[in-house]
Amino acid sequence: MLVLSRNSLESVVVGGPGGFEWLLKVTVLEIKGGKVRLGFEADKDVPIHRWEVWQRIHGHSPPDRPTAGSAAPGAG
């Protein structure tokens, strides 16, 4: 797992196979009261879901919640 620190309005980019195109850009929009608001930019054909929604879509029930110190794939 890669762990990064970002400040408000800073971004992280997930690259494509060629290394020059990006697939997903995640920007920290706000940090307030222990919560972080994230903005996601990707092509329209790239699905983006919260972890618990992804689990329901793929038939995992009940949704597991990550425990303290762990993160679900795609979370963070």
C-alpha cells in the first residue's frame, strides 16, 4: 500500500500503462472536523464508487468496514 500525505487542493495522479497518460486524479478538496472531502477526475467510462457500494455491486454482503489502521482497496 502506498501512503501519501496531501494538503488541501493538492492532488495525486494514477497513471496509465504508458506512463504519460493519467487514469485517475484525486484532489483533496477540504479537511474539516476529522473528515476529508476528495474530488475524483477520470474518463466517463471509468467507474468510481465508495468501497461499500462497490461491494454491493459485486455481491459482497454485508459490506465490510475497514478497521483502524487498514484500508480497503481503492480507499484512502
